[in-house]
Amino acid sequence: MLDLDQIKEQSRTAAAEVCEASGIKPGQIFVVGCSSSEVLGNRIGTTTNVDVAGAIYDGISSVLEERRIYLAGQCCEHLNRALVIEEAALEKYGFEQVNAIPQPNHAGGAFATVCYRRMKAPVVTESIHMQAVAGIDIGGTLIGMHIHPTVVPLRISLRKIGEAAIVCARRRARYIGGARAVYDEKLM
């Protein structure tokens, strides 16, 4: 078994670095997809572990809560990658609530289950309509569909959480205008 304190610290570090690199602001959405099986060094969906998911949640949520950023915890493919979010985010963004409660070994996965159990007022929505500003994909869970249409990968100091490869991403404004256009460096 991996060291849960180490997983928590890796998760905290990754979230902080993604927040810094992406320029995400209070009230915006940070999406996380997580395979606890991959963190344990196994194939996705084979060894779901709520304790591992809890350590990841604790590390990431501590960073996001401090910055007043909404967490969207992605469910597994059996719930069509729906998301667990705070009811306040659902209301702010006008998302539609759906009726599902994530389960660790059936539909939803460990991370979504932990989000549902630990958020203040959790709800599940089928889509956040590509409104996430940044996020972390832990173990190949495919979060890109939740981020604004122009997704840019981010390189941070970590390449893994536990044994799972991570891919970090942020959105950027679309470039329009072609070769003659001049772009605002702050939006790149």
C-alpha cells in the first residue's frame, strides 16, 4: 500500500502548481478525474480504493477551498463521466442536477464517491458544459471534455501521483485572425 500522506502531499502540490500555472480565479471550476486503481499501480477500474481517493481529495480540496475555487469530481464511465460539484456551483453556472449517487465499486468510482460524501452540499450534474478552467487527470480518466474548447497541457514538477501518470491542463482563449493578428500575451 502506498503512503497516504505522500499521496495527499503530491495531490496538494499538483493542485497548487496547476492553480498557479493556469491563473484560475475564485468562483471558477477545477475538474479532477482520478483512478485510485492507477494510483495503486493497477489497471484503471480494477482495485478501487476509497482511502486513496480520500487522500487525493484532502490534498486537492485544501488548495481549492483556500482559493475559493469549485471542485468538480469526475465520475467513472459507468455514470458517463458525470461530475460531483457543490450545489452553489450548480446554481451559479445554471447546470442541471441529475439523480445519481456515486458508488466506489459499481458506478461513479472512489474519487466521485469521496467528493459526494465530503462536499458541503454535493450534487451530480451530467455536464458542466466545458466550463472548467483547469484540472488534473490522474490515471487516464479523460477530463478534457469538461474544459473550455481550447485545452492546453500544463507541465508541473510532478509526473505522477502514487503510481498514476497525471496530465494537467488549462483552457485558453481561442486564437482568431490568422497571421496578421496580434495576441494579448496574458491570454496565451
